[in-house]
Amino acid sequence: MPARLPLRQFFGTRWNGHTSARKLFWWDMAIVGSLLNSFFGVLALILLARDAGEGAWLLLHLLLIPYNLFLVISVHRHTGSRFLHRSAAITWLGCTLLI
């Protein structure tokens, strides 16, 4: 079982391009990022349906925007990312903001 990366090292390896561009795009952004956005989006909808707190659902929905921006900027900064990765990253960010 691989050792877990400390949070600072996790973000540093992605920001500085020390992880592969394919892993950054496909695993970190497309799979894990999409699952996190879906999970938090469903929780936000549940809070909205139950009238839980004024704007608590909106806060929960917007909570992942900094992480999403981090992923997209990391894809753009990576020297190994292709035009397709960069274009898809922008499209992915737009979809996460709209949904």
C-alpha cells in the first residue's frame, strides 16, 4: 500500500508539475474532482430541499471552487499537458460552476 502524501506535498507536486500530466488530468481532476463536486452538489441540494440554514447550501456548493481552480491552473502550468488537456480542464471548470 503506498504511503499517503502530506497535504502540502500533495498540492506541491501538482502545482510544480512533479506528477504526470495524465494522472493530474484524468485521476485528480476528471475522476476525483468530479466525484467530490458531485458529492458536495448532492449534499447542497439536500440542504436546499430541507430548508437548512440561510445560504448553508450555497456555501457547501461553493466550497470546492478553490480546489477546482487549483486543479485547472495546475493542468495549465504542467509542461506535459496538451492543448486537449487544457481545453478540457476549462470546460470541466465551467461545468462544475454551472451544475
